[in-house]
Amino acid sequence: MNPPFPARAYHRASNVVDDDLALVARMATGDESALAAFFDRWHEVVSAMVARILRDADDADDVVEEAFWQVWRQAPRYEAGRGSVQTWLLTIARTRALDRLRAMRRRREESLEDDAASVDARAAGTNTPTPDDPAVGAEHSERMALVRTALQRLPAEQRSALELAYYDGLSQSEIAEQTGQPLGTVKTRVRMALQKLRQALDILREEAR
Amino acid sequence: MKHEPVRHEEAWELLAAAALDALDPDEMAAVMRHARGCERCSAEFGALREAAAQLAFAASAGAVPGSRRAAMRHRLLVHARADEEASTGERSGATVRSSRRLLRSLVAASMLLAASVAVVAWLAHDRARLADALRVASERGTAEQAVSDSLRDAVAERDTLIAGITGEDMSVVSLAANAPRQTWALMFWNRSTNGWTFIAYNLPQPAAGRTYQLWLVTTRGPISAGTFAPASNGEAIVRATYALPRDALKAVAVTDEPTGGVPQPTGPFVVSGTGQNATR
């Protein structure tokens, strides 16, 4: 039997969203304390995601810092209608991490260095660090459990395709090449996986109302 | 291969991959072109993008050590403060010409340039303070000629420093400490003059019998840019001239070495930064 979804995350989500919007609005006016608060709220989630992508602590720190800096500089141009603050932040961080990952791959290919050399022991960890603010930490912990549960419910091949696309930054063509699966099969898996993930999250959001 | 415009059904099928950035570039461009003109696809893409972003929550990693997190937070806030001050200076009109030149470029510049502006602003402020002291000393007459000469030299030194880090063809490398201490430094490389200006803050004093040595780490190996000791307040400024091909710089580093320096680095890194992070 599948584990139940922790639905309480969505009770807190609206407050978190409002707080994020307020912090971005303050950053847009040059309020440094808003950047500090925003960093405290999101640093752990962003760091975990970037570390998972890069598997290198020093590079991960650089990327995380660059991502928050980009948020600070672009806060005046943030448009709520184009997506939530968290999606905006996480997309910025992931894009930067994947850019760094691709640059690292190019360097590795050029120098023929051992790929394992850059693997950091942190990547093997399973801890889930949380922000200093208990409310934000609780919301993030529940969201982590929620998304992990949703991922566990996916068929293994769909989950693998999703993770190769999200964390490794591979295109569908590259996934097909790496896994030896037909491109059409990969396309179907990617589409089904993300749609199922979205549906699971939508259902939980409805249940929480 | 250039993709033709996609039909609605075709774009709809590819939106999930687009939300994950998992399409090949031409395909992505074609889908996005369609979505911009299709309200239904645009809304679906937004919803899938929100779902994809949730995958960040599934990542596991060990806790980032508090010292590293604090250092990162500190650097961000220092840069943000410099950024904000520079923007304010831009609006109200900066008083130092060389600072103003760099401040203008800051509006669209990177984090390193923001930090550079803070350094320029600090030097400009220090220069103004010295110039005021020089004026007062000069007004008191020849009895304080030695003081006047000293202050005049100090003002000239500041002018040289400001000129050395505000040229048209500058590259800046940010250096940070591995230790928890809030040490940071910038290396300014004036590619036109081959001049290097290293400015550091909050450096601890080296132990007895030890010194700091500055290195330009190039594709052919490390090149010593000299030894130095910080002032009592932890600040240090080192200037050097060395011609280097534009793409040869891999990193800038400071190591802790025996007094007198060494031909090749042997001691631990005090601060370091990669040429990859250099900005122009």
C-alpha cells in the first residue's frame, strides 16, 4: 500500500506564498533584510537541489550564491502572473546548476579526467536540513515528503526518466541514447511522469481545502 | 535542424518535456513559439512548470555546514549593500569621477562588479579623507612639511590604486576563504596595462616566521605575484605587473608560506578564487 500524502503542507502553503511575494516586493525596493530572510527560507531547499545536480560542494555553493544574487537583481522585474516565487527561484537555481554541470562535463571530456573524482560524499546523505524558521521548516519538510511520496508512486521507468531530465539536465534524445530506449518511449514516459506528479499534487491541494 | 511551426496537438504533447527543459533547442523554440500564441498551451505549460519545480523538494543532501552557509549569506548581503549604495550613488551623482565610471556600468553588471564598486567607493572615500588632511596640513605652513609630503604620497597612492582598478579592460576575480573567518578579496586585472591589484579584507595575521604569498594560477602552473603581510586591521593591497594571455588565468590564490616566499606553493590556501568566476 502506498504511503499517505502529508496534506498539511498545503494549509501552510498560502502563507508561505504570501510571505515570498512580500519578500520579493521588498527586495525590489533594495531592502537587504528581505534578501537575508529570503535566503534563510530557501537556502536549504536550493542547496539540496543544486548539490544533487552537481555532486560537488564548492561548485554547489557558487551556484546557490549566484542564484540568490540573480533573484536580488531581478526582483524588480518579477511578475507574479508568470509563476510562483518558488518556481521562479528554483528554475533560476536549476538552470544555473545545469549550466555549471554541462561546463563541468565539457571540461571532463576535454581533460579525460575520472568522472568519479568530483563526487562529493554529501550527495550520498539522506538528511533533510530545514530552515531556521520552524514554520517554514515544517512546510518544506512536509513538501519534501509529499513530492518524494509522489515520486515513489510512479513506475520506476517513468521516475527514472523524470530524474534524468530534471537532475541531470538530459534532453529526451539524450535520455533515449543513455538508456537505450526508443525516443518515442522516452517521450511517453516523460510526459506521463510529469502529468502524474502534477495530478498527485493537485489532488492533495484539493484535499487540503 | 530548423523546426517548422508545430501544430497545437503536437505542441500539447511536448509541453511536459518543455517544462523540464528536456527538448532539443529547435524543438523547444518551436513549442514556445506556439505556446506564446495559444492561451491553452501557455496555461498548461505554466502548470507543468510549477509541478516540475516541486522536484527540487525531493533532493536529499547533508546539511551545509553553518560556517559555509554564514559566509555565503554574508557575501550576498555585502554585495547587495554595495549594489544598493552604488545605485543610490548613481541616482544622486557620485563625487569621484573614476567611481562614477564604474558605478554607471553597475546597473547591468554582475555580483563581482558590485563588490568592485564597493572597493572603489572605499578607496575614493579614503582618498578624500587624506586630501582633506593634506589641505589642513598645508595651511599650517612649512613646519609640517614632512606630514604634508607623507599625506601627498598617500593621496597619490590612492589615485594610482583607483586608476589601476577602473580601466576600460578590467577583469575581476573574487576570492573567498575556506575557513569560517569572513575573509574576502578581489583581484583586479587590467589587461591593457598587465597590472594586477589585489585587495583583501579581514585577513588574519600570519604566524611568526610565516608570510602570505599571492599566486596567479595559470594553465602552465602557478606564478608568484609576491609576498605580503596584512595591516593590523586585516587589510592588504598588493600590486604587480605581469603579462598573461587572456585565457591563461585559471585561479588566483593566497597561500601561507615561510617568510621570504617559495618558488612553488606549499602551504594551505588562505583565500582563493577561480578565473572561471572572473568578470569583465
